[in-house]
Amino acid sequence: MNRILIALVLHFVSFAFAFNEASAFYIYEYAKIYNFEHKNENLNLSATVLFQEPLSFDYASTKITSDGGNIFFLQTELSFAIGKGTFTPSFLFGRGKWQSGDFEYFYGKPHLPSINAFSGTFNLGNSSVNAGFYFGKMQILNNEELELFNSDFYFSNVSYKYSANHLNATIGFVSANMNANGSLTAANQHYFLFPYSFYNADGLLKIKALYEITNLSFEGNFANYALKLGGVISLYGKMNGKMHYKHRKFYGQDEVFDTLATIQLKNNGFAFAILSINSKKIKFDKFAIQYGVQKPFIIPFGKSFNGISGETKNSVNLKDAFLSMLTANANIYF
């Protein structure tokens, strides 16, 4: 095990030194994120690796556990001058794999075979316009790697950004679609599928939303401070599903065809604020280090967020509330 860890460390170190910048993020008890970036006059290459820690989520009679996983993203950007502006096309590829998991009523884990993106950004002075299209496939596998559910998803994004001095403001529109289907049987579960003999499900999610993000930054004598404010509101959205299942003997053997009432997502959303503090760059010969912490605050609104029932089995104390989603980061500049 130690040899494997040493090999991973050496891999990341050699990878980082091949790039202009390397950074690491730590999300309290949840994940570690490593980012490597290389820039020159026209080309920008970046790679991001996320390691999710083992976790257990238990809220409102729903329990999800995971032994951990990882996601990898690779992005390429190439800039071209167009008149007084600059056009930058971007291409992204990613995939993710997880260890064993449990979704309360069945055993399974997510799997991300691929996520792809094509986008373009036009910069002119303090303004920029971005348009992108993202698509991919997600699966739920059992712990023996057999497929339980699969989903194709795609979404598009158009945004405008204004930057001046210590202010960055972005407003955008996003449209997302996701279809999912699959089945649980004694053959693909390899467990006692209690109390069903089989369970089939199909689902649909469509949403169109507006979002806004404003980033204010301030420089101090020893650190840089930033306050990011924003929100998302759904202009249109719906989510529904269909189930087909049959109970085991003694629980009723009739086949059941059920349809979930459509959940309307219009006028639902959330507002957020993110506070961050980053140190000044600390120089060491030919490289420099910068580190910091961030803390988000999220407030959901709309009828869809008022229907959550049940009580948490574990109380949340002040320390957990503050540390939840608290992140730390370190950046190395070469």
C-alpha cells in the first residue's frame, strides 16, 4: 500500500513540474482536488483530478454510502485574435469511477464513462461572451460492475461576463436535459431484493434557468479577500418518473405500474455567498506558494424545497455546520 501511495505522489510531483501551475484543494472530510495547468501565449492545457473520500449521507429517511471514487478532466484551449478581440475555443473530456456503494434500498455506485464539452469564448476589452454544449453518459452499476441504470444527459450554456478592477460579474442562461432508465432484478443485484422480485424505473428531468455571479476581491497587507455572491432561478423545469415492479410472495404478487406526479421546478432556486481568504504569494527561489480557505453559504427557495419530510438521525452541531463544505487550497507557481 505504501508503495502505491509513493508512486501516486511521485506521479503528481512529476506531473506538476511539467506545468506552469499546480494547485490542491481539500474539502473537509469529503474530497481532495488536484489541478495542473500549463499556459503559453495561445495554448492552455489543464488537468483536474478529484478524489472523493468515503462518505455516508443520512437525511430524511434516505441513506447513501460510498467507499470513495475519482473523476478526471482534461481541457484544451487555443486562442485566436479576431480584430480587437480574442476568440478561444475549448474542448473538455472527463470520466469518473467509484468504489462500492449503497443507495439504501439497493446496492450500487455511480459510474461516469464520459463527459464531453465544446465551448467558445469571445473577449473584447472588459467584456466576454461564452457559449458551450456539454453531453455525456452516467450509469449506476452494482458492486460487481453490472449496469443497473443508465442516463444520457446534455446541457447548454450562454453567458456574459464583465470584469473591471476588483469586480467580476456574470449573468447566464443554462438549459439541461436528462433521461434515465434501468431495472433491479435478482440477477443484477446479487443480493436479496427485498421485498421486490423486480423493480423497473424511468425518469426525466428538464430545466431552464438563469444565474448570476458577482465576485468582489480585496487586497490586504498579508492576504487577499474575496466575496462571491450569486443565485440560480429556474424559468422552466419538470421532473417525473414511472415505476413497474412486483412484490415477492406474501407481499402481494400483482404487478404494479406507478407514475410519479410531475414535480414543477419553475421559480425554484438558491442564493449563495462564498467567502475566501488567500495568502500573498510566498516566494521560494524559482517558485512561489499561495494558500487559502473558502466557505460557502447556500439558501434554497421555492416550493420544491419545502416538501422535504423526516428528521435527521444524527443532529448537526455548530462545528459541523461551519465546517461542512469548508475548503482549503494550495497553489504552486513555477
